Amino acid sequence: MGRPAPLMSNPAGDNLPVVGRRVRVMLVDDSLVVRSILERIVDGTPGLQVCASVASAHDALAFLASEPVDVVVLDIEMPGMNGIDALPHILERAANARVLILSSNCVEGGPAAIEALALGASDTLAKPGRGSFSGRFAEVLTERILSLGQLQAPAATRIAYRPPVPPAPVVVDADQSLECIAVAASTGGIPAFANFITHLDPRVTAPILLTQHLPDAFMEFYAKQIATMTGRKVCVAAAGMAVEANRIYLAPGDAHLMVVANGARREIALDRRPVENGCCPSADPMLASVAEVYGKGGVAVVLSGMGRDGANGAERLKSAGGTIFAQAPESCVIWGMPGAVAKAGLATATLNPDAIALMLGSFLAGRRAS
């Protein structure tokens, strides 16, 4: 998964470099040795400042009650309240801070990393061995902290455990069908999709295609995590699979997820050719294929993420008569992908994920997919 350059969104919504701003970093790790090493790395990096270094989640919460923080670097394995249990409380208390999980448990593709991302962490990084904190690790760590700390702070990155606000009315054609839902997501997309899928009316049975920017090693764990939230069958897509109702197909991390027509049968196809935006998997081929196969029956949902992946595909789907929904900026970690769609005038509505899910109920009066 590509890492953004250190940027901050200005009030006009454009990404511009920020000069002279120091990112306030809190370190939470029960090991004094690890904290001391991290303090030297962070404080030795221009633009970063350690504002607190604490040994427990309880100490972190106490500090956050009175002091602002931009980035929290959080360990998982700690006595008392562990990092996973503490994460929702830290997000609640820290308001606009982003959380980077730094733990030996967060190996690439590991379930702990997926669980942390699903709970609202902005990023994860595997903690190296005791003697391997210098060199490349220090560079990667500080790069990620700078990237997270210099992005415009969101209202929240966690799943919203609240009754959804009914969305404003959106006009849907009387004969509008809902045959396929294609979801595009990147940074911040895991909690956004969780919010979406848990609020989706079970009477909406259209198949869901999901392109989430993650490395391939994460995908099987992520599919299992999604399955805990819904009664739908969830799988990592493979070429030739039938696209069926009440199923979620997750793009593998090394190929673009597409749908093709084979007579009356709709099937999964995988494409590994490079695309203009450089993403793999990319949402553009997915949305373009939904436009070709489903036309007016296709719906796109573009969730939080950096860049503009999905904008070209959304334009194709819109031209084919499909409907586009974009996540609202106040609930995004990064309003790049949905912002590109909204600014291009492609979105029928710009709403929070739970409200988009409720809005899809407007299609229930239309023709059901066969």
C-alpha cells in the first residue's frame, strides 16, 4: 500500500505542503527501553515532537484528557488495558488524533493489524527486534508519522456507534434497479465500510464488489473480519467465480477486480495490467466493468482514501446511467477519492457511510436483480 507524502489539507480542500508545523506525537509502550529509542528517533526528526511518552493506556487517556495530540504511536501488548481494547477509548478522547499501531503482532497480513484498522487505527507497523530500530525502520516510522500528522484531522475515524441520521431525500427513478454495488476505498476505508455494511438493509441483496487498497497478504484476514459483520457470504475474488446475490467479493491485493458477462451469467475477472493512477488493486477498472455489465443497475460507493482512484470509473458508470455515492468529508480520514468524485459533479449524494447504506433502501421499490 503506497504511503502519501507529508501533506496537510488546506481549508479549501487542496493538498498543500505544510511548512513550520511540528507534529505532536504521543508514545504508548510499556517498555522503557523501546520508549527511549522511539523518543530519540521522533525528537531527532525535523517536524516531529514527542509531547508525551507513557507506559500504559490509562496514562495515555489521562494525558489526552487535557492535551492535544496529532499522532498516537500505540503498542498492543501492554499490562492492564491492551492496545486493541484501548483504541476506541483513545480515538474518543483524542478526537482528531490519528493512531499508528506499532507492535510485533502487526506482521503484514496478520489479524491484529486488520482488527486495529477496522477499529479505526490509521496505520500499522510491525515492531522490529530490539537491535533493529535504526536505519530503514526509523525512516519508515517517521515517514508514516509525518504523513498521518500533517493530514487534515477528521471528525472521527472509528465506526460510529450511534443511530444513523436519516439522509436527505434523493430522487431515484421509479424503474431504477439495484443489480450490483461496487465499493472503492483506501486509507480510512476499513472502518467506513464497516459502518456501511452494518447499516445496509438486509433486503438489499445485490452483490457487492469491494476494492480496498491493502497488500495481498491482508485480504484473507480482511474477508474473515467483514464476515463477522454481516450475514452475507464474503470471499476474496477469484477469476471465474459466479457473481451472486447476497455475496461480497473482495479484490485481491495484486489484481483489479472486474465483472464480465458470460451469456446470462455474470462472472469475476481479474486484471493485472497497470492503470493510470498506479493503484493495484484499482477501483477504476471495477467501476468501468460494472458500467458495461450492469449499466443503470450499477451503484458505486466511493469511501475514504487518498488520491483519485475511482473517479474515472465513476464517470464511466455515471455515463451508463448508474448512480454514484461519495462519503462526506466530515467522516473521512482522507477526502481524496470521494472528494474527486464529488468535485467532478458525479455524486448523486455525498453522505456518511451509514446514510449511504440507508439511501440504498430507496432502490428497493425498483426491479430486483435476477
